[in-house]
Amino acid sequence: MIRKAAAQGVPELAWFKSSYSSDGNEGDCVEVAHAPRAVHVRDSKQTSGPRLALSGTAWAAFLAHAARR
């Protein structure tokens, strides 16, 4: 999902945390944002830090792999 930033008119990603990304320690989370051409992943503790951008195919493969673990 993409939200439009009101001030600049530049698309802003809508980040959310996975309910499975933490073992009760709220500092251990990843956030994900879906965009038309990519799925973005970042560390919730460093929201302005590095991000991964994965194709939909790569994201689906990752989720399938993680589900088997």
C-alpha cells in the first residue's frame, strides 16, 4: 500500500510490523511496506536506515521458505 504525502505529493510507504517478528521483545521487529513493483523491508529500530526492496516473486519465495522453518 502506498499513501500520498500531503506536503510534497510524493508517495509515502505505509509500513506495518509482522505479528511474528518479535518474541515479546518489542525491539526485535521488522517492518514491511507493499508497493506496486516491490515489497520493502526495514528494521523498526532504524526506520531511516537501510531498506531492502524485493520483487513480488522474491518476496513470495522468501515467505514460502520462512513458512517451512
